[in-house]
Amino acid sequence: MKIAEFMNTELTRVPPDMDFATLLAKHASTGTRHTYVVDEEGRLIGVITNLDMLSKMVPSYLTSTLASSISDGGELILKRFEENKHLTAADVMQRDLVILNTDDTLIEANVRFHEGRYNAIPVVNTEGVLVGDIGRKEILRHIAADICGLPGAV
Amino acid sequence: MFWVATCIFVVCYAAIVSEKIHKTKVALAGAALTLILKVVTQEDAFHSVELGVDWNVIFLLISMMIMVNIMSKTGVFQYVAIKAAKLGRGNPFSIMVIFSVITAIASALLDNVTTVLLLAPVTLLIADELEIDPVPFLITEALASNIGGTATLIGDPPNIMIASKAGLNFMDFIVHIAPIIVLIMIVWMIIWKIVFGKRLHVSEHLKVRIMGMNEREMIKDPKLLKKSGVILGLTILGFMLHGFLHFEPATIALAGAATLLLVSGEDPHHILVEVEWPTIFFFIGLFIIIGGTVKAGMISFMSVEMIKLTAPTADNSLVLSMVMVWFSGIASAIVDNIPFVATMNPLLVEMAEKIFGGTGVDALQHAKMLPVWWALSLGACLGGNGTAIGASANVIIVGMAEKAGKPISFVRFMKYGVPVTMLTLAISTAYIYIRYYYFG
């Protein structure tokens, strides 16, 4: 079974030069897991996760213990936002990508999730154009419903 | 064998300095070659006091790392740092001074890297809250860590190595090195007051943020804190008495680490995995390489040349001591002070035996030889302040600053490091001259 058959095709795509404030607003407001950075032809060049955005909003040195010493971190977060305003989507995105191709199989996708801690993996066609993504839940749902034939999983 | 040992030594030293290959890989490869080419036998490498691995150094380092790893989980360092910032009423220069003193004291009793690793995040947070540049604070902490570490036998690896080789005890360092370190800290802080006193000012509303911080949240395990505090205190008492009790420092440290492991309830897998094994194996490899150079006669040859150059006699070692402070200081600013001291130790042993006659403690702790050991200790430890790569604490600080978006360039570190190194080496030179040659 090819993953193109059950991948998610509702994606958030942004250009690499999108400014940080717009990116933050867009990323926060959409229901998709990741924001994908694509070039003018729609080819995938980077991925931005929730964690990527969150890590830009807190100082790198702050541990949970140290954070508990401050009464209100709102100013620290706002300061980090101001410092990051000059960044673009290209500065924030992950460039070392794990991708699947449309003709990859369910079992290949399953193994990829085992090999790394990904929430979702983007799917590209033979030209490198982003066409969808697939998450752990979609694979599990497909295994339960279509392979194991459990009617309650549909 | 002379040239084989020399080649291994020179190639390894060059590879370590170049930093192209991890120093632990280089040291272990050099050690393997030294053994395979039979420069030293395995029996020598593992069991000879003169030619082999100094297990006193190895077990002292491992034991102290275990104790620090357990203590760092209590949150006591962060508690003390925030408490200190509040004691300074949020005044940046007061905080700088108090943090320097805390760093120096902590580094004298624990290892420098752990001290700065635990204090730097608090420093960055306080600088953020005060809306000031954290870089002067961070560099000052790295410098204070190296200066404080010089004060005791356990404060810095070069001192552990020197003490083990020369048979010096904890109290020897307290009596001979700690007083000059206290003086250095005072002079340095006075100069820092002139440099930073007027530049570091913040408005009152920012100081309020510091006063509002809650240090009590930092203590995550009060029971573990009490246990580890008591055991560390007893271990330090043991260090102070180890000469009297006729125990090696490693025995005291091992007893402390084992006791803390037993009573802490911590899983040894988690604690032991955090021991800096690359550093430990770097030492092991280095000891074997240096053992090869001793057995092959290279160190003996170098000692003859050093004697010709500095002309020490059984009555006067002034030139040797003075040269040792500055040579060690400059060398340690450029290369890692651990291989430097590992090389200088057997060289000084050879020199002592040639100049003062005999072997063992009589030669190594001769009244005219002791200042030379102190000169090596002061030079090697304080010299590390010269550059961003001169000491492990500096490397850690630069790395953390960069990660926090406040990069410290090599030149900017030197602007602080070089004057402080010059100042501390000059004070050390004057101290050694006055105490051991003018009055001695």
C-alpha cells in the first residue's frame, strides 16, 4: 500500500523569506502540525515544528528549575520575540529533512517513525514538490482499519 | 627508543594543539603506539610509579566528579547564586564581585567546569532581567574559576598532578598557594571596580526584578543537599588531614564518593555515566606517552638543557622559579595545561634529583625545590586565563554564551584574559620572590 493513498494533503506552506512575526502568527493560528517552507515551484526546503517556534521564544540557558525562580516570564518572552524579529522562515526552519516519497510503502513509513522521533514526515513527489505529510496517527489508523480489519478504527 | 618516544610525543602534542582530532583519541592512540613499539612495557604502564599511569590522579578525578554530579542535582549552586544576587541588591557590579567570589570558592573545592556550567545560566538570567550585556560577567566567572581552582590541591587538575608527583598534601597548597590566590582576588576586584564600577548601572525598576526572584525554588532535594553537604565537608576535612592520616588524596576522595553514592539513593548508572570519561582516558593515555619519554631518556635530556638554561644550584633556584611561572603561564594560555604539566612533572623530578641529589621526597621537597613546584602550579593554572581555549572553563563559557546569542570572540576574551593573566602572573612572581627568596 502506497502512502500517497492515505497521506494528509492539507498543509501550511510558507516562503523562505516570510518574516518572524508573520510566521509566528500563521504557525500559531493553523491547525496543522508543521509549517513547511517551500520555494516558488513548491519544492520542500525546510520544516518548522511547534518546538522550533517555542524554542525561539525562551532563552537557551533557561532550565525548568531556573525558570521557577522568576515570578513572571512574560517580559523575557517578549524580549526574545523582539530579538528574533529580524529572522525569516529560512532562519528558523530545519534543513536536515527526513522525507518520504509518494510511492513509498506503509511499512517503510512505519519504520521511519521507529528510527526517529518524528511527529510527522513530509511527502514529496519525484520533482521534490511537497504534496502531503503523514503522521503516526494516520499510519496507526490505517494499520488498525485496513490491515487488521478492525471496524471500530475507521 | 629515544627517537621513537620523541616522535610519538611530538606528533601527539601537535595533534592535541591543532584540535583537528579529539585529544582523547590522540592520547589513547599515542599510548597504544608507545606500548606496541615497546617503548614501555604494559607492566610499566599499569604498575610503575615513575613510568606508568598515576592512579592517584585518576581516582581523585573520578571520585570528585561523582561527588559533584550528585551535588549538582540538589540545586544548591543556583540557590546560592540567586541568593547572592539578592544580597547585592540587584546592583550589577556587586553581583559581579559576589559571583566571582562564589565561583572562586566553588572552583577551589569542586571542578571548574561544573562550577561555571551551573552558574553561567543564572548569570545569563540575571543579565537578562537587568537588561545588561552578560559577556563581562561570564568572562569574569571563567577567570575567577581558574584563579579559585589554583588555590587547592583538588581545585584544578594540574595541582592534582603536581601534588601526586611531588608528594605534596592538601595543606601544603592551603599554606603556600591559597594566600596568594586570596591576594590576587582582592587586587583583581579592585582593578575591576575601576574598569566596571561606573559602567555597570541599571535603573531601580530592573533591580526590583532581581529582588523578586525566588531562590527557594532552586532546592529540589533538601535531604540530598544535607547528606551531600555533610559528606563533602567530611571529605574536605579528610583532605586537610590526609598528610597526618597517611592517606593519599585519592583514598579520601574515593571514600567520600562511595559514601555519597551509598547514602544518596542515586542510581550509579546515572551518576557514573556523567563522569567525564573522555578526560579520564585523556589522562591515562597521556601518562603512558610521558612514561615513554621518561624511559627513553627524552625527559632526562630536556632536564639537562633546562639546568644549563636556568643554572639552578642546591642553594639557589631563583631563575628556575621565575622562568617556571612565566613559561608555564604563557604555555598554558596557548596549549592545554594538562599535557604541559604532565611533561613538566617528570622533567622537574629529573632536575631535582640531579641538583639536590638522592631520590624521592628529599629531592622533590627540598627547600629550594618547593618554590619551583609552586611556580609551576601558579603558572599552569593562572596561564589558562589568557585565551578562550586556555582552560576548559573558558571553552564552556564561550560555548554557552554563543548558544544564548551572545557570542564572545577570541579577541574579546583576550581583552579580559590577557591583562588578568599578566596581572596574576606578575603578582605570583613577586610572591614567590619575596616569600621564598627574599625572606626564604
